Amino acid sequence: MDIRPKCDILEVLKNPKNGKFCCVVAPMVRYSRLEFRSLARNYGADICFTPMTIANSFIRSEKCRQVEFTTNFEDNPVIAQFAANCTTDFLYATQMIQNYVNGVDLNCGCPQKWAKEDGYGCYLLKKSEVIEDMMKTVRRNTPSDFSVSIKIRLLTKDIKNTVVLCRQLQSLNVSFITVHGRTPSEKSSSDNPVDYEAIAEIKKSLSIPVIFNGDVSSLDEANKFYEHTKCHGFMSARGMLANPALFAGYKETPLSCIQDWIDIHHQQNDRMTFQNFHHHLVFMMESMLNKAERNLFNDFTKKKQCLEFLEERFSLTPKPINFPQNTLCTYDDSNYKQLISNEEFWRSSYTSESSHGQFFLSKLHKIKTKNDDYLEFMDNCSDLFS
């Protein structure tokens, strides 16, 4: 097991690279994996989250652990985000992964229907006592310099209830809170902008760091929201997919970023799925290609097709780089196995790559319709990312 460099997330939040606020890569299902986290750090990201992972699947399934979490010596600082609906799952998932990350985060912001039906994400906002028990228990069972955080949405348009919840969390020694500035029922759109004034009020009410989430599509937007809120960090999801170099001030993805991505894939090769490689290129090149080119590229099913297209269109070819070997992660699941020894779940299969996923399929559909506006599409799909 590689020894991860010591890193205190709170110290990172206090000392951002740009001197103002930390640049944070959001926990995106399927997308904020090791290779993308590495790419984002090349362009100014201070803190990266893993994809949101169901804690119950993580502790029960070795296949889930191998698919959903990979890391290396340079993957630092990184925070693992879990969706959990009970204290036991969140605690055991934390104990299993804590040697390989700098902190864990509880997702209480996912508004998707499946999450609500299973008692995850935004559903937990109605169960403050459950949230408190989870956070208190995990905090009590982890080192003081190990970050334990939470990501929420506004409870209602009346900010008072959200402030009360955040103060309760602060009293439990939560390291920091990420706030998406919309309620669970609100979707991102130009007619429904993020409520930065509500986040500013939360920030004023707390002594712990607050990370701003929502509508951070460029460094200019982050700077604008910083002037209004003075938050310690700004988290981007959709913006990072469209332009992983946004925190470095680029208005759109530079060719150097695409070059870096194909170099990373060339080095990782069989450790990266084709879907992961291809999907990110689809997002990054959206504004660079005309509709015919996008339709052609988006329908590719082989790496060779992608590389030939990139060479012909942009004169980009893979180059060898020094990319650290993946850490061999081993997990002690004996305690949890003993807890549920009567359940027959351990041999179940697991894959998150059996289909393209709702976000990518929605994107392809959008591109092939007459309404071709990229930013509108990305806004309307924002609820896919907590």
C-alpha cells in the first residue's frame, strides 16, 4: 500500500493556490474518476471529489470498489463521496476507504427520483436526525485531521431552516459544508439561477468553511460569486466536463487539455474504459466541432476511431508521459461481513459501465435535435450531478 502524503483538507481550504478560494472538482457519477481528477489538477484544481458511490454497494461488493475507486500516489487531496441512508453503511464505507483518501463526504444533495425512492441524497434533508447521527458517528471514529463533510441543497426558499441545519452540523465538528444554491425541486436554468444570496447568508452564519456549488461554469463566474459570498471554495461539475481547464482561466477547452487527456489514456490504457475516454472527449470538444463532426465523433465505438479523428482534425497524437501506477487498494470488510453474515449478497455482480448512462444518452439526443445549444443542455441536465 502506498503511503498517501499527509494532507489536511482544512489547511488546503485556508491556503488556496489562487490566493482567494479553492477550486473544487465536483463528485460526478461516472466522470470524476482518477484520470479526470489528474487532468483537472493540471489546470488549477485544489481539491477533487470521487464520483458519488453508494456506500452499501461499496462495503458489500469488491467489484464495486475496484470499478468505482482507483487512486495513485499523486491523487491528493481527494475526498470520497458516499450516498448512504444509514449510519452503519456510511461508517463502514469510511473505515474501508480512509487509508486512501483525505476525507469523506455525505451526499445530501442528489435530487434524482431513484435517490429519493431509496432514501439517499435530498431525501435525507427531511431526516435531520439521521444526518446528525451519521455525521456524529463517523466524526467520532476518524482522526481529527481526516475531513468529514457534507453536501446539501437549500431546504426551502426560506433560508432560515437551512441555516439551522448547517449550525447543527457545525456543532458536530463537521469539517466543511458544500451548498448547492437551489432547493431539491429546482432545476438549473437561465430562468432559475443559483441563489448566491442564500449561500452568502449561510457562510455568514458559520465559522467552518463553506463551498459554493451551482452555475460555476467559468473562473469569471467563480470570481463573481466569490465577491458576493466570500466562500472558501467553488465547486464545478458541468463546467468542468465542458472545460477541465476552466479554473486556469480558459474560456473553452484548450487543445493542450485534450492532448493531456489522450496522453493519460495512452498511459493508463486497459485501466480506463473506452466509455470514460470517449465521453470526456465528447464533452470537451462540443464547442470545437460542427454538428456533423459531433454526430460522427459521438457515434464512435473504438479508441482507434477517436485517435484517427483527433489526428486528422487537430494534429493530436498520444505521447508517453509519466503517470503514476495505480495504488493497489485492499479493504478489510470482515466486520461488515460478520454483521450481515446471513445475507447472500457477496457474490453479486456489479458494473456501472453496462450502459452509457442517462447524462451521456441525453446529450446525444440533444445534439441530434434541432435545438443544439450546448449550455442549455448542460444546464437542463444539472440535476444529474448532486
